[in-house]
Amino acid sequence: MREKRPKLAHITIKLADGTSRSIAVFGAEEWPERNGPAGLLRVQDGEKWVSRDGNKYDWHNPEAVGHLLSHILREHMGTIQPEPHIPPDTPAGTRVRVRTAAEVGRQFSTHTRSAPFERDGQWKVFVSGHRYPLPLECVERARDGPAAD
């Protein structure tokens, strides 16, 4: 069944072998019941939702959509590997603030449990208080001194 929510973009890729791929991009805020964070995206490749961790609801930044497109092209072209990326400077133990999806503008203070890692074109990090890794866009380095909740 086709998704009824409004699309931000629809990309069709026609490959040289005659096949095509249809990528639909939606704003994550279209899923308020799933706490879709504003500014991130939900992506559909054909009839299947794109998920890195096997979760039903997965949010992506625009760079991850670009990574998906480059992955499709690399897959079609053969074994071309992407260039390595330099990780952001947010080592494990860094004090951070995390935006909450439930309350717009609300943040809570915590610390990173891992160094950032790249997964499908998106930087993620584990933080205390969350079971799954968060997109680095949702994590802000805390200023020196005590952080207020």
C-alpha cells in the first residue's frame, strides 16, 4: 500500500541495464506518534522502508539519503568503495545534551557511551539513557560547567 503522507522529494533512478529505483523521502515529523524528530527524514526505497538497524522506524539526515543514492550507483557499477570519512571529535565520555522528540525544545544532559561511528552515511553515537544509537545531529556537546536540565 502506498504511503499517504506528503513527500518532501521523490527520486527515480533509471540505470543503464533498464532497471529503475524509486526513492521517496518524507519528513520524520509526519510520524508524531513515533516521535519523528524534526529535521530528519524517513526514506522509502520502492515499497520498503530504509532501516539501518532493522527497526521499523528509522530516521535519516539528508546526507544519508545521498549515501543511499551513491550506494545504489556503486552497487550497479561494481566494487567501487566510498572514501573514508574523518570521525567527529566526540569521544566516549563527552558531556552532551540530547534533544527529546516528545517535547520540542526540551533537552536532557547525559554523556556519550561510544565514539561516533558512521552507518550508511550518517554519524551516530550511543549515549547514556538510550538503548539505540542516536544521530549525531540530535546530540549537542555540553558547555563547560554544570548542565541544567
